[in-house]
Amino acid sequence: MTGHFLLQAALLGCTVDTVTLSVEQKAMVEERARDAGVSDRVRVHLCDYRELPESFKHQFDAFVCSEMIEVRALQDHVSFGIR
């Protein structure tokens, strides 16, 4: 389910920022956040994870990557923080 993990985090009280390249996925996650009553804690950014805004630097207490590791080539895992 698209956005399930971030919605669960928001329901627990976390403020969640997420990125996607898909306009449709962005709309779907925002709709699900509204339906779950957590739209005030969920921000969906339409951008490439390799080109995150400068304003993201030092702004987060934690970082979670889901549904991305399996699509990255093995040689790219080092730049993605995994070895």
C-alpha cells in the first residue's frame, strides 16, 4: 500500500516528509493522509531523492528508506548509505 509506513508514523505523532517522482503517487498519499486525519503531519515532495532541497540538510531526527533499496543497482548502495 502506497504510503502505509509513513501514515503509521504520522498516526504515532511523527512529522513525515517523503519524496516521490510520481504526481499520481503524491496525490494518493496526500489523499490517504487527509482520510487518516494526519495531513498536518505529512508533506509529500515531488522531487528526485538525488536532488533533495538544501533546506532538508540537518532538519530530520531520523531517515527511513522503503521501497527503494531493491531498485538500486548494487554498485549504487554505497552512495545510498548501505554497504
